[in-house]
Amino acid sequence: MKSFWDESRSVKSKTSLTTRGHTIGTMHQLEHVLQKIEQGSHFLVTSHARPDGDAVGSALALAQVLRKMGKTADVILADGVPVIYHPLPGAETIIHSSVIPSAKAAGHYDAAIILECDSVQRSRVEGLNGHFLINIDHHPSAKAFADINWFDHKACAVAEMIFRLAIAARVRVTPDIATCLYTAVLTDTGSFAYSPTNAHTFELARCLVEHGADPAHIAQNVYFANPISKMRLLGVALGGLRQEGAVTWMSVTRQDMLNCNALDEDTEGLVNYALSIAGVEVACFFREVAHDRVRVSIRSKGAVNVAEIAEEFGGGGHECASGFSTLGPIAAATDRVLSELRSRMLRSSSQKSSSHPS
């Protein structure tokens, strides 16, 4: 099997690149991204609001790759970096702002590189529209909103694409870059549990470890460094856990968050505890947020494509891990989502029965 190192040395990979919605062709995908980078000097890197491990790790790694190429790079995120990702190399350099600083307004950056967002608005960083935009995404729900759009729906994480970019650019993958990318891959694959985890995923992980990532140390930071507020919030959520056949769900209110002194980041991963129950195929986590909105995280063991459900509500993500926000109150939101989930599971069951007649 070819290694990622060998495959990435050619920019003629199997991913797709589009410009303003039109396919260019496989001969020009990653090459177009690299050409734009090589032509410029100053870059902005951002990702989606409420950044997860793939967003933070990939943004930090890309910024380091750009600097290795002799460029300047600023990482700007609308929301703060979750505490479990604070140990990542360069995390302290991230600019936490919902608007591009006035000193670096339109004209300062040669391009803004947006990671795993289906729109500019998803970043919640104002001022991006005045820039040349490069959109890099691996989600099935990816949309071609930028000047250059590089998609690979088979990549396990956007970090995989950043690794390919680094190799294609002949940039040495340092231990710091490898650490950021490994963290991104580890978290976005659910510790290598989600589809499309495959042999290439572990090949990528092996390459990153060979370049200096420390799996045990990274796992300690990600999984064994939670604040007590998160554990208290988990207790509240589990106290209200409900199950209906192969579906489980739980929720927390804004008051629950206040009582536990919890931050938004403390809700990350809680839904997985509901999914871990034997016989459960889908789990939902409902969180009450501002302006009568409810944030929904939905996870699957693979039998149900939850990305399709998320898209029905204006969200997106992976087949096994997706999210969206919807109108509250929380009880009404729960009813709507569960109704859609029941319908899809019933249709799926009927289709399977008709395809296997007795």
C-alpha cells in the first residue's frame, strides 16, 4: 500500500476542486491551492464557530505550514479554544475575535483560508467576504462558496488534507505540526471509531507519529484533562437520559449550565455517553442556547446517516457525527428531531425488509 507521503508528492490526487461551483478537474485540485499560496505572502486561517479538535488542530498546523513556506499566517477564530486543546503548539497565538482586526482589514491578507465550513457565515468571523477565499473541507455537506474550493469527502478529517498539502509543498512536517494534525485526526474520527476510518487513516496516524506526535501524551490532554464543570454537567445530562428502542437522548438547559459553571466547550462529547449503551444506534444531545434556540448534537454507530438528518435542519457534518441548531423551546425541538429520526429509521427498516424478501 502506498504511504500518504508517496501519494501526496503528486498534486494529481483523487480529490475534487471547484471554482465558484464548477469542477476544474483532478489535474488542478491541490495544485491550484498551492499556486495561490505560492503567489501570496500574508494569509488568514479560520474555521467554524465552536471549534472542535479538527478545526483547532488543522488551523494551527496549516498556519505553521504556511510559515515554513516563508509566509505570514494568522489564525482567527470567533470562539475561544476549548481548554483541552490549549496544550497544542501555537494555541496561544490564536486570535479570538468575531471580526478581523482593523489593523488587518481587507487588503492585508492575500487570501483567507477557511477550513470545514459550508459557508462564510459558519465561521462567524466578519470581514471575510472582502478577501480571496480558499475553502478546504471534507464533509459531505461541503459547499462551493469560495474562489477556490478543495473537497475530499473520503478524508477522515480536514487534517488529512492539510497533511497532503504540507507534503505536496515540500514542507518538513515538524513534531509540532504532527501533534496538531494527530490531535485533529484522533478527535474527528471519535478515537478512530467513526466511518470512514480505514487503513489509510491508520497509515496517516503512523506517519504523524513518525514525525513526532506522541499518541499517549495527546490522549492524556484530550481525554483525561476535563474540568470538573464538565463532569458535573455530564451528571445532570445522564440524570435525564431517555431511551426509545435504538434511540437515546438527553438534554441540558441554560440554567443547568449556570448551576454547573459550565462553558459551551464542556458539552463537547457528552452525547457519546448516550451512544455507548448496548443496542443503541443513534443518540441525541439537546442544549438550550440563547434566543430560544436549541443546539443539537447527533451521533450514530453507522446504521443511520445522521448527516442527512442534520441537513434537514440546516446543519451538517459526518455520517456518524453531525449537528445543527433549531428553534426552541427544548421540548418542542426534541419532539421535532425525534419525529424525523423515527421516520428515517422506519423507512430504512422498510427498505431493508423489501430488499430481503422471505
